[in-house]
Amino acid sequence: MDTAQFISKSIKDSIEKANFSWQTPSNIALVKYWGKSNPQIPKNASISFTLNNCHTITTIQFEKKEKTSSVDFELFFEGKEKEEFKPKIADFFKRIQDYCSYILEYKMTINSENSFPHSSGIASSASGLSAIAMCLMSLEQALNPNLTKEFINKKASFLARLGSGSASRSIEGPLVVWGTHPNIEGSSDLFGIQFPYKVHSVFENYQDAILLVDKGEKQVSSTVGHNLMHDHPYAENRFQQANENMSKMVEILQNGDIKAFVNLVESEALTLHAMMLTSTPYFVLMKPNTLEIINRIWEYRKEHDSNLCFTLDAGANVHVLYPELEKESVNQFIENQLSKYCQKNHYICDNVGYGAAQL
């Protein structure tokens, strides 16, 4: 795999001080990836809707210093120094320093905040690490003004992937593919790309209400869950199924077959959790209220001939996906019948977005 293209080439001598801020979104996978090999290479391709309201805002202050062998940084999350987050970020910087050698020449002060609860099954590592990657690419562009926007996004996705696989899908939007797939031109295991084909109008401005069943941290992290796929009895069948589902999704997104979309998205969500239920050791991230919501969605869909559906990430929260045409009726259904299953009746109304934005 050609990673040499991402090694930084500075043409400016020095920038003494700089400050960059980016807002980058979370995303919700329609076809899931669960299982990877080193370094952060997915076992199957995945595709996600980029979100809009669920995002991380990160500011990095860079101050020039003597070059050292390890990265010098401070990390503040929602105004407080977060020592417990530092090992993951330090590991991320270690993985990317061959591609961004300039980070060894700066002291970095990182300030981040989320618009949603951290580690609750909304992809917080995706938005968080993609925001850091975009700030680094802003510095790299300042050091090398010849970089194109296309290259900056590609490299930011490549870097973000080395921190969190799904972060590679949080740079652009509204639909992003990560992982090499024979039916998707330009797809790569190294970075995410915008879905390269014309999407049917029914999927434009698609809605996603995130029902916060459990705002606490997950008992089992995604990293641990991915690693449990190495010796999983159903792993190879799952990877094959996911790639076949990607082929189906490519067709569905173009032809607008929303019934097929509903079936495929829900099947993918339940299969993801089936992998957790059948790993060694097995674990359950769904909660009783997750299942209550799923059953209510199925009842509503049947009674109202609706096209709403659910998906799940690696957590208890439920993403309710529905076309913009049904926004008013579905929002009323959520408020009247589903919010009682959420922690403190809390849910977030979101919609598909267009990726990272500099502030």
C-alpha cells in the first residue's frame, strides 16, 4: 500500500506559533466494520452517513520548540485537563509521526469539546481524532502552502484512521466509504472517500434521531471488541457478508429502494451486536430499553407504513433513521412514545452533514 505519498514535505523554514480550530462530525455506519488488522486496516469495507449536530470542536495551539523524540502535548477536554485520555492520543501521535515529523518540533495544547456525551456509543473517537487530524493538516498546509484541498482531506482521513478506524469517515460527507471494495471506484483501506456515485433524492437530508438510552461509558471498548474478531468463529462469514451488503447498498443508494435500505440497515445493526454476543468472551452492549425501542419502531412502521428504521453502533443508544418527508410525524412519535426509554428523556435530532469545517 502506497503510504509514502503521506510523508510530509515542508517547504517553509519555520512557523513559530499557530492556532487552528476545526469542527468535525460524528458518523453513523450503515454497513458496519467490526474487525481489523494492523495498522488499522479494516477486514471489510463500510459506509456511513456523516452527521451534522453531533460534532467535536478542537483547537490546537502550536508553539515551536527544540525537536524531541516524542510528542509534547497537553490535553483539555471540556475545559478540564484529562490525563486519562492522554495515552490514547500519545499512541495516535506515535503512529503518525513518520507522516507528520513536524509535530516533534512543536508543543501542542489541545482543547476539545463535544456536542454529545463522550463514549456513549455516538462515535466520539471518530469526531475527536478527525478534528485533531484536521488541525495538524492546517499546520502542514501553513508549512507547505502548495497542498491541495483534495490532498489535505485525503491525508487527514489517513491520519485519523490511525487513531480510530471510523474517524477516517468523519472528514467529508454526506456519505463516506472506507475500505477497498471492487464495486466502489477509488475506495481504499488507507482513507475514506466520498461515495462516488449519484445518490437518489430520497436519501438527501436524511434524518437521524439519536436516542440516548445510556450516556455512561461502555463496559467494553470498541478496540477490545475489534480484537475479539481475530478468533471469532463467524468472522470470515461476517466479512464476506459485509462486503456483499456493500454491493447491495451501492445499488440501493442509487435506485432509491427505501424498503431494501430499511432491511439492510437493520440487519447490519443486529449482525454487529450478534458478533459481540458470540465472541469469546461474549458481551452485551444493548440495554433492555434498546430492545423496547426496536420493538416500538417495528410496530410503528407496520401501523403507519413508515420508512423509519433503526441502527446501532457499539453501544446501547439507538439511531432512528428516516427520510425528511417523515420528519414531523416521526419526531412526534419519538417525543410521545420513545423518549421515555431514554436516559432523562434525552435524545438528539440530527441529519446528514457535509464533513469537517474550519472555525
